[in-house]
Amino acid sequence: TKREDIRNIAIIAHVDHGKTTLVDELLKQSGVFRQNQEVQERVMDSNDIERERGITILSKNTAVFYKDTKINIIDTPGHADFGGEVERVLKMVNGVILVVDAFEGAMPQTKFVLMKALELNLPVIVCINKIDRPEARPDEVIDEVLELFMDLDASDEQLDCPFVYASAKNGYATLSLDDEPKDMMPLFETILNYIPAPEGDPDANTQVLISTIDYNEYVGRIGVGKVDNGCLRVNQDAIMLNAHDPEKQKKVRISKLYEFDGLNKVEVKEAKIGSIVAISGIADIHIGDTICDPENPVAIPFQKISEPTISMNFIVNDSPLAGQEGKYITSRHIRDRLFKELNTDVSLRVEETDSADSFKVSGRGELHLSVLIENMRREGYEFAVSKAEVLYHTDENGKKTEPMEQAYIDVPDEFTGVVIEKLSQRKGELQNMGSISGGYTRLEFKIPSRGLIGYRGDFMTDTKGNGIINTIFCGYEPYRGDIQYRKLGSLIAFESGESVAYGLFSAQERGSLFIGPGEKVYSGMVIGQCSRGEDIELNVCKKKHLTNTRSSSADEALTLTPPRILSLEQALDFIDTDELLEVTPESLRIRKKILD
Ligand code: GDP
């Protein structure tokens, strides 16, 4: 059976592209199309820190009404995926809205969530927002979005997606740039027509997979999920199961059910197929639990929540000055607050240590833990933290493996060199690099999690606050060896296990150069790899002023025409070797050649 009166959609947007404004506007106009709906102030992302950092950590639900249809809108986390949340949210919906700024275009941070949506075969509505901006370039942005879809292996149907032009700020959406702007109706209609209604079997055994957890001081833990089959009623007896934990099988009684209405939860007596329902009163409800009928209960499989990759100790501040910055300073305060956090954050782990004054807190990357630290400090908690440490694994052969991350970076062109240099030193591997609009370069790295510890501060300084970095855990790989590097003036070399990566110009030397026909290389860029002791052949040409560069430092830029293959010694003639730095004995043969 189909629930034609419901649509479940997720909303994906890069920060500041107007997701909140858009949902607000749909909510407001929902009041027009369906009376008796009070409009409240925006609460879609209520967490200040999330906003500042440009990420949304907890998914939140909003329901808007259009004519006879309820549209459940589920917020998706920003790029950083703290523990499989994206996938769980997307499993509740039948389609997504991708909100893209009509000037900025699709940003790499949304790529991960979009990729997951496309993989799950969800239809996508592309909403080109801020169409009112004078610099808006909707046609180009559409091309960029389609290119991104193709990069992500979208299906033909997905590529044939509807585009809606919107000005969330001014409250309108249109299907064509020539249409007279009026209201949000075209977007509402597109949702109804393009996103399938949820389906399920009302006579089958009830199954509700808990996808997110809310927490409320008064009612405690609240499980939120979609009714996949059957029906859930207040006062019904049910069985709670977990696909990953067969031991957990528990009889529960459904005491309170809610559905979403606007920004609120309202109590309901029953929830049918396709409904997004919130269940309170079950103290030990967890993500991944399935609420089933007592007869023939079957757990729905779900993507296992991934384990923490990094840990820090939260330590009571026992200095005589303690209490100056916060009012909650005792071990008890900190302990209670940390354990409370576990109610809503499934990818966090908190452990007691030998010291009553220290708690080991593990999470998904440094950012994850620093968001928690800042939240707690704002709430008035005062404590010290230890340095972050990576949680290593041992593989089946007893070899040490380490957590790896994919880093997506946008930086103004002139800072590309320094970013590449630093991340290469930290064992990062450059996987992709390309120009994007506005004089920005987009970089994609694979890097050990430990290489990112403490890097964000450097990154902000190095890019004068103009860079964006987002990272996502991508599994465990063999340990890449200790981080160490040598810098040879303008020739830079990075050791990484058996191989040596080399690059031409130091990051301090800004600008770009061409290497080979049509190939652009930035200063500081790693341009090749060789084994220890191997000769390097560089494809280098003469230094010359450049005219066609978007770099702000055209004067310092270099071209290499015509391309030639040179030996390292020859190449060095083109390089300023004045500032050769000291190198250590176990260093490379390159160094020997230079010093000879
Ligand atoms: P979010 O981070 O994606 O939730 O973005 P917000 O909804 O908070 O919007 C970010 C900024 O863009 C705010 O200053 C909004 O007023 C502005 N904004 C949102 N929609 C539009 C629009 O359609 N046109 C213009 N010009 N600005 C908009």
C-alpha cells in the first residue's frame, strides 16, 4: 500500500546555501496552504557551534503540509559523517532536495551525502536557491551539478532530475527562469509529483527501525524511525530487537507516540506505514533497534555504527584557579554531562580511567570531540583535555592499521602549495585537484587520521581563514610509518616508507608553473614519486613570466615551455638553491646530488 498523503524527504545543502531559510519558508507557506499552523522562529539548526563550523550534527525533523499531504523534511548532517548517520537518515526517505546556491554552485562538502543518496537510488530535486542574487549564474550551476551527478555515477533517471529555481529569502520558487515569481507552490508540487509516496504492507508484522535518538529532560530517550510495515499503537505490546545484537530481545509497551507537525512533536494514538514516528518511554531504546509485533518479530538490518577513531582525556581542572571560567568543575559534573551525551550521540564512547578525575572520551575524529568540548564549555563546564590520540587496530595478520580519512579542501589558488606541502608531510596523498570558480582550487586527499590532529589551526592560518576543510572517515589501512620530512629549499621531498615523493617549489614561492603541455602544477605540489636512491627525471622548462594566470601573483609565476625531460641536476639550474636547508644522513640521494 502507498501512503499518498505522506512524502518523506531529506534536505542536503552546503552551509549558508539557504537550507534553513527554505524550510522556514515552506513552513510559513504551509500555514497558508493549510490553516491553523503557527509559525515559530527557526530552530532547524539550534546548535550555535554547528552553525559556526558549518556542520549540522544531529538530524532534525520538520513536517510541513501542502494541501492534503504531509511532507516530513529530515535534515542531513553536513559533510562530516559522525558514525553512519547520513545513511540512517536517508533510509527513512524516498527522495532528497539538494539546495545549491545559484552563485556558489555545488560545494564538495555536500558530495558525500549526495553520493549516499544516489547510491540508495533516491530521486533528487535540485533547488537552485538565491536566484535573486545579482551574481546568480543558474545555468552554469546546473551544469556543474549535473557534472557532479555524473562523477558520482548517477543513474539516467537521477540525471533527469527536476530543477527548481528559488529565492527562499523572498519566498518563491519557479520551474523556469521565465516564470513569474509568486510563492513556493512550484516546489511543493514538484515534491508531490516527483518524490514517491512511502510504501509498505499494513497487514504485515509491524517493523519500525529506530534511526535517530532524541533526548528530552522530561521524557528521556526518544527513538525516531519510520514505520516500514504494519502499524504502531499506543498501549500495544511490542518486541524490541537489534540486528547486530541478537541477545537484545526485549518486551516493551508502547506508552507514547508522536508524529512531527511543523517544528513540534504531537502525540498520536497510532502511526501507520510511512509515518515518521517518535517513541518515548523506552529507557534503553537505541539506534538500530527494531520495534516489532510480538508475533514473529524480525529485526531490520542497518548499517553498523562505526567505531571511534580518536580519543582524548577530559580531566578535572585541579589548579587553584579552577572555577574562574566555568561553574561545573567537579568530577561528578563532568562525568554526568559526558554520560548524558551518550544518550544522543551514538558514535561517542566514554570510559572511566584509573583516575577518578579523568575520563577517556572517544569519537569520530578531532572535530567531533572538539564540538563536544566547545558545547560543554559554553554550558559552563570547566575542564582540561589531553592531546588527541588515534585508536589503532590490529589486522588479522597482527599488523598495525590506522584510521584513514578523506579530506575535501577548497582554498584560494595561492594557498594550494602550502596546503599540499603540509598535508603531504602529514602522510596525506593527493588524489584529486581541480579549479573551481572564484579563484579557488579544490583538493582531495587521503590521509591518516593522526595526520589531521592539530592541523585545522594551521590550515586556518595558512589560508588566512579562507579555506574550507571537511573530512570523512574512510576505513583502516596499514600504518604508514612515522611522520617526518625533509625540506630542500625549493626542492621538497617527503619520505613515506620505501618511497620518496618530490616536489619542485617550496610553498613560500607562490604562483604556478606549467609542466608538460597544458598541465598546470602549483608550487609546493608533489609531482612525482620514486624509490629511495633512484634518479629523478623532471620535466622542466625555463622560467618566464606568465600572462594567462588567475593567480594573484602572476609576477612570480613560472612557465615551462617547451617541455623537456631534464635530469635532476639540470632541473636544479632552474631552481633557486640558495636557501638549501640542512638535511640528515639517511636522507635521499637527491640531497647527495645537490650537495655534490
Ligand atoms: P543554511 O546554513 O543552509 O541553513 O543557510 P541559511 O538559511 O541560514 O541562509 C544563509 C544566508 O543566506 C542567510 O543570510 C540568508 O538570509 C541568506 N539566504 C537564504 N536564502 C536566500 C535567498 O534566496 N536569496 C538571498 N539573497 N539570500 C538568501
